[in-house]
Amino acid sequence: QVQLVESGGGLVQAGGSLRLSCAASGRAFISYAMAWFLQAPEKDREFVGGITWSGDNTYYADSVKGRFTISTDSAKNTVYLQMNSLKPEDTDVYYCAATTLNWRVRYWGQGTQVNVSS
């Protein structure tokens, strides 16, 4: 089992920044890639981006390229999602996930709410 705990969500004005954190623990979590997803009300979760723990491989959805950055801190077993130039349409619940190398989810975090005001 892998446990994932997100933090860092909240309310921010449009154009502002937030950094989400995802602390990982449990059995062999290092063997998974890590990814972030978002979910709007009554919609499916959407892939935001992913990273391997080494940081060598990252991938982003087109909608966030240039605005969002994913990084890892292996010493802290933590993955980050730095979100800049936030827009009201970025308002969603953001989930951290442990995935296969092709981003198939194996474990979910509990999610953290991000609200961007106009």
C-alpha cells in the first residue's frame, strides 16, 4: 500500500500562485511515478502532469504547460505542483497519484481544493 497526503490548497486571486505538496509513504512508493490530476464538479479526473522520482522524466498536459511545474524532493518523499499565473478556470480539486510509467493510477491521495477568484 502507498499513502499519499496532499496539502497546500486554498484560495488565491487570478494571476497568483500556489504550491501543492504530496507526501508519499508506504510500501515501495519509490517504484511508482507520480502524477497530479484535477477534477471539476461532475466531471472525470483530468491528468495535469507527471514525474518520476528521479526527476528525469516529466510530462504536462497542454493546458498547463508553461504555468505549472512538477518537482520531487526524494529526501522528503514529497512531490510538488507549482502553479503560477492561475486562472479562475483552474478552480478544481487537485489529486496526487502514484502511477505506472504510462500514468495509469495505482493509488490516489485524498485531494485538495484550489479556488481561484477573478
